[in-house]
Amino acid sequence: MSGEALHLFIAPERTDDPAIGGALASDSPPAIANADDPDLPFRGEAFALPALMRPARTAAPSEAGRMSASTASPVTGAEAPQSTTRFREARRFDLIDVARGIALLAMAVYHTTWDLGDLRLTPENYALAPLGKVAAHLIAGTFLVLVGIGLVLMNRDGLRPRAFLLRLARIGIAALLTTAATFYTFPDSYIFFGILHCIAVSSVLAVPFLRVSPVAALVVGIVVLATPAVMANPDYHLAVFDDPILSFLGLGMLPPRTNDYVPLFPWFGLVLLGLALARLGLPAFMRSRLSQWRPRSLPSRGLALAGRHSLAVYLVHQPLLLALLTGVVTVTGPHPKAGLVAFRQDYRTQCEATGGNAQTCRVAARCVADALQRENLWAIKGRSFNAEERAKAQALSQSCYETADGPAVSP
């Protein structure tokens, strides 16, 4: 993801997402209700945030001899009404809520790291370092796998159009709001296809796989995951996918400039893998004690609560983080070394592109940064120089390069 803001909004996914909510009233019967959203199978899907807890259908009286989902023991005809009540109350899987809550916590930590770097409260933006990018991909991938699992839990007794469309509408509206908000605040890198957009489109594309063999979903998922790597080979790349209008596919040679980029290839593949995993593993899960697990400690209950409200958490946490940290930087000012690493890297890149020796450029970059700070010509996010300042900065750069290129400089 570009900018890796999940923004994974990943400020944005969400997006937040940066990077990717609100309860809807419903008159749906309790037998298909979530703990906090009677009409929708999940609270969420954001940066994703997926949702996963559609209960199994309520046991009918004719099924009295089967296992009770809440007690994992046979029920008799006389016990059926009571067991049905317990079944209805226990249909949300707390383990999945907690898993999604953990992913939300990881996302919040990542976004905090990103915001600290973007506001220059740390020497560099560690979220954009290699380890930060790996973390962003793992977090986004977790949410998308959960999306696939959630689709199975929601529709395993047949597609429920009303619930599905309401859920899709919530995610789609949140995605559009994310695009509008980031277009206003970051016009050069607004989110046009982040985690929420990917979840919305993937949810629609995954519907046919709810009724075909789970092996088919597994195979197609692997193909979708592998396609970008294949298309990156010039021998197989199709130039048509470089058109910006097809950026949402993720098959172009160059990624677009955006704060949260979660294209269908390869990310839709993870939704299909989650879907296949759920269809293959759900029977065993329902028979295990894990399906009956309940959070007891305060941290686990907090994570479960966040997991039930994942879309709301996704949409709200990033603005709150930005507001808080903007207040901090207003009081403390930026980190004294903020921007130095990025400046030196940019200087070296331009220096080497114009024929400079790599070692010479590295030494000169450090010298120029120090000189600009010493002469009060340094600005973290860039500045406009007048003619005199520009001439002075160019002279400092030239002097540093000549010194670095001289024999007195140690290799």
C-alpha cells in the first residue's frame, strides 16, 4: 500500500484508513441477530475491517435431536425452546470478535507510527520503512481473510439479500466518504481504492464462490495472489493495465500515488482464501470449544467490543489520532532530526543520477543537510527560497560536493 496508511488509512482502512460504524435499526428477528446489530451480520469491515460473526440458523423443533449450538449437547424435544433461546444468544463468536479487535489494535499502532512520522515527531517515518510496509500488508491481509470468513458465516444457509446489501451499503458509503475526505485533505494522494473499496468490491465478487466447491475458491484465490507477480514480468505484462483508470486492478507497472492502495490483485485472493478456509473448517470449529469461548478479562472484553464495532473504530480512530498528535507537535515542535534521512536519500539519488560517485554523494548529502541547518535554510517540509537564499543554498551544495570529492575525504 502506498504510504502504507491502510491509510492501510491506512488513515487513512481503514481505512483507514489510513486508511478504511454506526448501528442500523432493525426489525429482524433475534434468531438472526448479532449482539449489537440485529440487521447486519457484522459490525464492520474496515482497513479494513471485516466482520465475521453471522450466527448459524436457529434450530427448529424438528431438529430437537441434534446438537445444541450453545451447549454442545443433545437436546430433546422438551428442551428445544430453551435450547433455541440459548442458541440465539450465543451466535456471535467472541473468538472472532477478539481476533478482529487484535487486528484493529495493530492497525491503530501502525497508524500512530505513520502519523508520528508524517507530523515529524520522529526522525523518520518508520511506517514507510521495510518492516513497516510488511506490517501494513500483514494487517490488511488479516482483515481481508476475515472478510471471506465473515461472508461464509453470514450466508451459509443461503444468501440473505437484505442483510448483504445493507452491509455493502454501509461499507460503500464509508469508502466514498473516505475518498471525499482524503481528496480534500490530501489532493495529491487521496484514497481512490483503499481497504474499504476493496472490501466492498470483493464482497460482491466473492458471492458466486459461496456455492461452488471451496476448492475452486482456493484455486482462484491462489491465482489472484500470483497474477501481479506474473504481470510484473515484461514478457507477460499488458500495457493496457498501465492506464490509470484500471489502477484499481493492481496490474500496472507503477503504483499510483495514494495514501492507501489495496487493489483487487492480489488482495481479493485473500478474501477467497478466507472464504475457502471458513467453508472447509467451519464444521470442525462449531464442534470445538473455541466456538463457545467467552472473553473474561478486561483486555479481552475490550478487544471483543472493538471487534463488534470495527467499522466505527476504523473511521473514527485516525481523525482522533491526528487531532491528538497535531496538538502535541504544536506544543513540542518537530523532532530536531526530522526529515534528515529523507533529505539525504533524495540528495544522493539526484546526485548519482547526474553522474556523481555514490560515496561522494553520500558524504555530500550529510554535509549539505548540516550546512542548511546551520544557515537557517532548512525546512522540514520544504520552503520557497528567494533569489538570494537559492544562490546561497546552491553554493553550499557545490562546496559540500567539491569537498566530498576531494582527496582529503576518507572513503
